Amino acid sequence: MVPIVHSHWAAIVVVLATLVPGPPDASISGFVRDAESGETLLLANVFLPGLSMGTATNTRGFYTLTGLPPGRHEVRVSYLGFQTRRLEVELQSGESLRLDVELMPDGVMAAEVVVEAARESEQEERRLGSTRMNTAMIRQLPTILEADVFRSLQLLPGVKAASDYSSGLYVRGGSPDQTLILLDRTTVYNPTHFFGFFSTFNPDAIKDVRLYKGAYPARFGGRIGSVVDIYNKDGDRNRTHGMATLGLLASRAMIEGPHGRGSWMVAVRRSTLEPLLAAARRGDVDGIPDRFYFVDANGKLNVDVGSNDFLSVSFYAGQDVLRLPISTDFDVRLRYGNRTVSMSWAHVFSERLFGDATATASSYFSVPEFLAADTFSERDNQVRDYSLRYDLQYVVSSRREIDAGVWAGRFSFRLADTFDNRRVLTLSENSTYGSAYVEERRSLGLFWTLTTGLHGSWFGRGDYVRLEPRLSLERQVAPDLFAQVGAGRYHQFLTLVTNEAFSGLDVWLTSSSGVPPAWGDQVVAGIKWTPPSAYRLEAEVYYRSMEDLFQLDPFLPDVAGLEYSEFFHFGDGYALGSEYMLQKERGRLTGFGSYTFGVTRRRFENLNGNRFFPPKYDRTHDVNVTAMYDITRSWRLTSVFAWATGQAYTEPASRWQLSNSPLASEGLDVLESPFNAARLPAYHRLDVGATRRGHMAGAAFELQVQLINVYGRRNIWFYSFDFEDDGNVDRSIVPQIPIPVPNISFTMRF
């Protein structure tokens, strides 16, 4: 009987113990910064190994860890390219500790640091379909003209290039207009220079580049494909310094430094083609512009208003100018470019709640002019986008986090064509738009993480309201192995009329009454293996649908008098594939290799018999290998090899001639063939480079020597067909980069 009584009392004690609250949980929060420059580090990892709890900093470099028991804990902070730092903290019951951490870059020795892999809490690095491109790698890779952000992204699995002359991003079977491009949360509409040869983003001014290839988070919207999220550098908070790079065809400079309550940064870049063009004109080379240059500038100002309030203002401005005499009586002139401004105010409400308010303005303009004899024609294309957004991040507990926000603005475009001083076409659309999202990330037990989200959009022209559910699930299979699956729906209210030869003639059009937005579903699954060694392995499979695609109808003979909705033809499509990447992040040899299997198809009314066809950028197989090897502390070798299935094209299959045609006095040659049913030969190219680092006159320098297309592969851009008098057809090859091309640049840091 006594043992029974004792057991009853023991049960009562246990129940009461569960009802009586224990010591209040503690929390830590703060910013993670570069110890040398004071720059905040985005998506740095903060981990408590004793509790197996961790998180990542947000896009402001701020982190929060809640639900921590009182006592002594080890805090481990890590970031790729920086030395991991270990700290000991003593937390009291209910304490909210502000813990700002500075990390030293690799190669700089200091106390209280240890160099190790530290992959315990890479939540953002593990996000499905997400890839971060290191800007230091971008500057090192062999490239023509300039180190380029978009050309570096084209090396990643699932991202393809249209040609050697295009920096456009074709992500998982999507066209460039299906990728949302953000610079400091501001939409950029045509980020290209030099006829689309490379992008407008100066790598010296860029702090972070993140690509979401698919099933992207609920905080993004407006595109059915992918997102490129780019942030300008904040500027050095500790000292004033800069750099200048002199290249064969383009040069750039950047300076940054502190001020009383923050930092600033300014970077400029300009082409230096004038001497080369002048020499070519003296040599009587045809097709040389009388004038051509591009220029751009980035800047950012940061002000610490208080310990919990932070203001930043950033801008970008760039343009291309061209004057090209085609013949004695035909002259082409062009100006096109982008302008963006953003102002953001971040506020730390508490260790659990973080808010960020942003105002943005973005514009794109393109003004091509043509003078043929005495006939003048012009196309004036203008895009304007003004917006306000507010984002909140709320850490409910160590196992649950909620993000929410709203985004509203006004988008307008204008397209005006003038011929012989008469207005022949005027298109203009103005629309307000709005969106809101909520996303919850929740840990389900020790091994499962569930992320759910909902994005809602409204577009004023046509009064379209759309809801987009998002879902992803992660399973930790082993300490270093994660399996993931995700799905979502996406909508797009814009479409891009592209000019494959020259991006400066691209035109944006919008949904409206009778022109519903495009939409699509995405399903993605993958595994990520991140062992303590220097290697990382990723594999993903994906499927995406594309519905209600709207494009300018190429068969309209005349648009005069048509309703706006009659300008378009409509279609659908799909894309599927698998991607694999093996990456080595540390050691004398670093780099990555990737393979992509991909299929994408389109179908439009009145095109190809309304049957599916592969677009030009469809590639069945794509292989990229990038390697960097440090011979010594001063010398580094770099190489990039690419191989891809040849692009689709329409091969002439039959020919006849229309006799007595009113269109031509001697008849008209007509070609007929299945649309994009043939393939060009496989594409492959090898680029190599060498970098010499050292000091001269008390300043650090870097000399880069590169050779593009080492073995002179004549990859075909397109075929040209000429009709002979005897009825034969002469096919000639128009190559891409046909010969090995050297590039050299010299950089001084002061």
C-alpha cells in the first residue's frame, strides 16, 4: 500500500512541476559584420552547438535567437570566406542580450578565431533552388571586356546563355523577362551594356548576389520564373580607401569610407573603346561607329540614426550612346539606359521584431533614331516604376519565424514610333499594383522544417487579383545531408518584346483588359550534402508550367486602329530538368563543376501549326567547369570550360518562287521548314587567366591576363543563306567569338 501512495505523490509532483513555469527564456540578437570594413554580412550563420540551435542573418545582417535557457553557452558565427568566431556568453533568466559580432576575412590572422567549415546552421544556403555567387569569384573569372555578374551566373546549373554576345539570363527554361531583377530592392528592367554583351552591375560595387532559380520565397512576386536579388556595398566604416582598374576596353574606379554615423560608397565605370574605334576607322574598316561609349555609376550612403534605427540611400545610373553610319545615306543613333534610387529605413523593435521600410524609383529609356536619306524615324520607349514596401520579420520562438510584408506602386510605359516626322504608333499603359505576403518557417521535431507562404497580387489594368500559395519541406537525413521538396504558383503581369541582336531595342508591355497575366506552377525536389570537408554537393529536379503567355503577335501586318488586346497572341509552355553541382570552397584549388539536363517547350497560336516547339535557348545538356588554383600567395590561375547542346533553329527544307508576284518584280523566294526543328552543332569553349597580386609604391595591385576561347572554337551564332542565280542555296556560317581573344586589366588599391 505504501509504494502505491508514494507513486501517487510522485505523479502529482510531476504534474505540478509541469504547471509551474521555469526560469524565463533568454535571447541574443545583433549584427554580424566584416571586422575590416564594418560591412554587414548577409545570411551569416549563428549557431549554438551545445543546444543545436541556429539561425542566419537577414538582408540587413541582423539575427535573432530566442528560447535560450539561462547559463553559459558557446556561440559560433561563420560566413563563407571569413574565419569562424567562437564566443562564450553567460545568459541570465529572461535576458535579451545584444551581441554584435565581427568576423575577420580569411588570410588575416587574429586572436579568438578559428578557421573551419562551420556548416551547422546554413538555413539560407540550404534553401531550395537558392545559390549565392561570391563577388570575389566574379572578379577573378576570365571574361571579355569586364568582370560581369550575369555572365558569372550563367555558369551555374540551370542557367543558360543565348550566345557569347548576350548576358541575358535564361533560368530553368524561362526567358529573361521571367526573372525578377532587384538592386537594393528596386526592380531593374533592362540591365545590359554594349548591345547586351554584359550586364550593368559593376562587381566592385556589389556586396551580395543571390539567385533563386525556382520555387522562390513568398516575399518575392511578379515573375513566373526566378529572382536575382542584388545588394550594393554599404561602404567601409573604418577607413577611406579605393581601387581603380584600367582595362583594354573598359575601366572602373571605386572609393568608400566612413562618416560620423555610418559609411558611403561610390563606384563608376566607363568604356575606353575610343582609341580602338579611331584606329579601326583609320584602317577603313566597315561598320565602325562614329561614336560609342557606355557609362554607369553606383552609390550608397548609410546613416546610423540610433542603435536601433538605420537609414540607407542607394542609386544606380547608366547609359549607352551609339552613332553608327551604315552607309552614306543611312545613319543610326541610339541612347538607352537605366536609373534606380532606393531609400530604406530599418528599425529593430525588439530582439524578436525587425522592420524595414523601402521607397524605390526605377526608370528605363531607349531612344533609337534612324536617318535614311532625308527620312527620319524614331522609337521612344519609356518605363517608370515607383513603389513603397514594408517588410516585417518576427521571431516567435527558436522553432518558429514569421515574415510578412506589403508592396505597392505604380508602373507605366510609353512606346511612340515616328516615321518621316509623323507619329505612326503610340502605346501607353499606366497601372497601380499591389502585393502582400506572409511566410512561416517552423521546425517540426528535430529533423523536419516546414515553410508555408501565401503571396497575393493585384494589377490595376484589368483589375486582376491573384493568390499564390508556396510550400517547402526539408528533412535532415543525416548531420550533413538534407532532402527538400517545394512547390508554388506564380503570376506575371509584364512581358518583354526582345530583339535578339540588340537588347537596347527591347520593349516592355503589360497585362490589361483582355490580356490576362501569365501564370505557372513549379515543383522542385533536391538534396544538399554539406560535409565538414571543403566540398558541397547539390542535386535538384524541377518541373514548371507556363500558362497564358502573352507576346506581341509577329504576324500583324499593321497595328493601326487595333485595340491593345489585339496586339498579342497567346500560348503556353513547360520546362523540366535536373541539375547537379559539386563545389570545392577551400584550399589551393577551388571551384565547381555542374551538369544540367533541361527541356523547355512553347506553343503559340498561329505558330508552328499550334504545336509545341523548342525556343532558341533550349539546351538539352549543359556542362560547366570552373577552377581557380593558387600557385603561390601572389599567383592564381583561373579557367572556365563550357559545353552545351547546340541551340534550336529553323532549317530551310524547301524552296519555291512566286511568279508574277506583286511583291517583287522577279518573284519572291520562300522557305518553308518545321519551326526550330534543327540544331546547331554543340557549343564549347575554354577560357583561361592568370592573376598576379603584389604591392607597388606602397599600394596593393592586381594584374590580370586572360585568354578567351583558347583553342579558337568557331561556335556558330547563326547560318546565313544566299540564293544563287542557278537555283542553289549557299549557306555560310556567322560565328560567335571566332578566334582567341586576349584581355588584360590592371587594378590598384589605395
